[in-house]
Amino acid sequence: MHHIKPQVTKKGGNTRNGKGFSPEELKKAGLNRAEAKRLKIPIDKRRKTTHEQNIKTIKAYAKKEKTKTKPKPKQKPQPKAKKKAKK
């Protein structure tokens, strides 16, 4: 579903994959919610913690996604010129 997952540190010092990045991590990485949704970065609004590793992950992913080439829009078909009828 999502391309990236945040690392969350538990009480014992163990890490696990989180459900989404905290809003503060997005802010420190220089993204807002709309940009994160456009880049398909998962957001967990309940999380309050910030981890430097997650901020670096967001920055690297956003930079990679923004540099991808966008597909060119298809050209609209031009209306054909009407031929004059001979009399």
C-alpha cells in the first residue's frame, strides 16, 4: 500500500514499524499534510514523538518522488477542417 514506513521506538529500546509519520516529523521535514498525501506518505495524527531517522527518511523519499518525471498530458484532438461542397 504505502512505500515507506516509519520506525517507532518502544519502551525497551526496541523498534517496530509504525502506522504513519507524526505531524511534527512532517513539519520538520518541510512538508504539510496535503503534500504528504499527494506523495502517498502515511500520516498518524495520534503520534506525538519525533525521530531523526524518520525525518531523514521523509526527506529522502520526498526528494526522490519530486524528481520523477511527470507524464505529459495527452493533446486534445484538433477539429477537422470542413470541406466545401462543390456545386
